[in-house]
Amino acid sequence: MLLAMPSLPRGAAGAQDGASAAGAVPAEQAPLPGDLHSTLPPSADLQYQTTVTMQLMGMPVTLHARTTTGWRIAGQRYEAHLHMDTAEFDQSSRGALDPDGALVPDRYEEKRPFHSAEAVQIDWAQERVQFGSAAPTHAPAPGAQDRLSLQFELARLRQRYPERFATGSTHEVSLIGTHDVDPWKFTVAEAESIDTGRGPMRAVRFSARRQVGTVEETMDIWLGPDLRWLPIRIRIVDRKQSIIDSVLEQAQLP
């Protein structure tokens, strides 16, 4: 069973003039209808214990870090920020909410250790993605998400359309990074128990595998019904075979 992510209307995130600086969510637009807001993940502050395993000068290195994620909705806009201490890794995403409540990112930024921050602008009205100073590429497919907004859009979809997420169903999404837009296909697994800082929590795993040359990238996101389907655990293996594994420690929701 193959289910594509819902389409986004062209131009839904095109009004970027006057958008706030990072860290503030403009509330210029009227709020979404109450029934749509009730299926969006509520504004939240999440904290995870993260283990990073990587190769440094040919030697395996393991780092332990605290990852904090902030998620906010105001009017018809959203913002999300992630910071991983020790590794000094940051992500931010901001954008609009379409009439169905879907996230429509218009800016994604990422800061990796020993690198300058890289920003991506998504202009849906002009059908283009701008990677830093590089020439714009064509627009991503409808429903595309960046590497941070994805987890919140999956949470929204699971709340709003539970009938679409039977065990074994698959869900396609175009994922926007700092240099490219790649297709990913997530498969829904059976619910399982995850040991967290809040005790054992039930979660449903969304699992994606993708071949890049001779290596495999993987992304597993466990969403929990007791946390309004926000992530309980996230585990990523990148094309350099670095492993980032984050498990929920604390959560503050309304």
C-alpha cells in the first residue's frame, strides 16, 4: 500500500516578505479553524538524550549530548528549532500552514560542527529552491518537507488521518537538505515500547532506507500517541555511516 504525502497548494508559502527573524513566529494571519489546530502537534519543548557514533581520523568516536527541540505555532505560521550540545549541531525550520494544516516550509537552516551555517529558501510561488548562493533548482514535489519539519508533519498526518497509517503502509516524501532534495519512503511498523526518561512509552516506528552509492542511509522516527504523536525516538545513519540516536528525556506540552 503506497500513500503519497498530501499535496500543498502552489504559493501557499510564497508570502515571505515581512517574515520574522529566526526565533520569532509572526502571528499576522488569522488562526486556522479549531478542528485543524486540534490535529496539529501543540507547541512543545522536547529534550532528548543523544548518542553520536562517528569516525574521526579513521577512529570510532562516541559522543553523548543533550538535544533540545522547540516547536511553535502562531496564526498560520510555524517555527521549529533544534540544538544538540557537545556536537554543536543546529537546525531551524519555519514556514506556513496550508488550509489543511500541512506544514509548508519556506526556510531551512543547518549548522554542523566546524562548518558555517547553511540556509535554504523555498519559494513555492516561483517554483524554486535556493541552496545558499547556488543557482535555484526546480521546486520540490508537493508535500516536500525539510529535515526538521518532517517529524512534525508526520505527527500532524498521524493525528489527522489515522486510517492511512496501518502497519505496513508506506508514505513517500521529498526531503529538503542543504544541497539537494531527495525522495524517501517510510514504512509504518507495529507499535512497540521505548524506554525513555519518562518511563516506557508506546510508539509507532516510521522507517526509511535509501541507497546512496555503495552505502545505505537510514532514518527511523518513533511517534508516540501519549505525546500527541511527537517523536519519542529518532535514529539516523547518514551516508558517512555516522549514527545519531536520540531518545526522549523530558517533554513540556500544554
